Amino acid sequence: MNSSFGPVVRIDAVVLAAGSSSRMGAVNKLVVPVDGVPMVRRVIDAAQSSRVERTFVVVRPGADEVCDCISEDVTVLVNEDAELGMSTSVRTGLEATDADGVVILLGDMPWIRADLIDTLIDAFEIGRVCVPTTEGRRGNPVLWSRELFGELADVDGDRGGRDLVDRGGDRVRWVDVGTDAILRDVDRPTDLHESPGP
């Protein structure tokens, strides 16, 4: 994965899949098929097809149907504090990796592709956070350098690292990826019927 970096740099992926999926009704949205593949599996497959070294998936306790969608070569992390919000899942993922950087993906963004993740990896710099953009709007996934893990782990509640990005200044590298897949998550069944742009 590291041929473009010079010195060897290791990037891992953390897929956040511990949400409650409350707005999808009785069905856990992460297992809903998108083009015949469970939503969360599409995100995992994108990570594994990219140049990341290892892929971790953070789930809530008792998430058997989500775990059934995860292949054996992926490390599953159970977040016992999932009810306290997204920040606890981020922290669970960060604690599991010793990589130089981590790309954090949301399990409900099934249109993210491997080449998009690789574009962020190509932009990686020690001590910075790489945020994808399209037409001036920012989205996910986001690639964090290890030097920022401590600040990211200190975030609490149902938040990711948006506030850190907001005040990140020159530590933030904006990466134009040219697709609105970075803006598209699935909260309701109707979200599945709108295809993203290129």
C-alpha cells in the first residue's frame, strides 16, 4: 500500500457500525441490501479493496445480524458504551490500532468506493487530518494522523471529529474527491432510492 509515500506509513480503517438505526424502523439499516450487498458490507469491502492495512468494525453488543455480514478477515470490536454516542465508537477504534493514521468510515454510507479512500491516503501527511470535499462541501470518510488521536479520543457524546476539524486550521487538508458519495448516508428507507453523483 505504501509505494507512494517514501517512508513506510501504515493506514488502518475503522468502520463505525454501532448506531441504533432508530429512524429505519424495526430493520437494522446496516444489513439492508444495496445492489444486493448488505450496506455495512459494502463499506467494509470498499475499505478492504483500498490500500488500508487492516480494517476494524465497531459494533454494539448483541449486533449478531451485523456481525453476520462481516467476513472473518475483519477485526470486530464491541463497543460496550455504544449507547453513549458515536464518540465512544471512535475511541474504541482508535484504541485498537497502532497505525500511523486511521480513516474513519460510517457504516451507513454504502456508496463510498476504494478509490476515494485511496485518494485520502495519497493526501496523507503526518500531523494532519484529511477531509474529503466536493463542490465546497465536506463529508466522510475522514483520515486522521496518529498525532491527533488524543484530541479525537477526548470528544464525547454523539459526535465525531467535526469540532476538531472546525478549529483545526492548517492541520486540516481539504481533499477534493469530486463525488457526492461523501455526503450520502442512509437514515430512512427513502434514502436508498437516490443514487449519488459520480
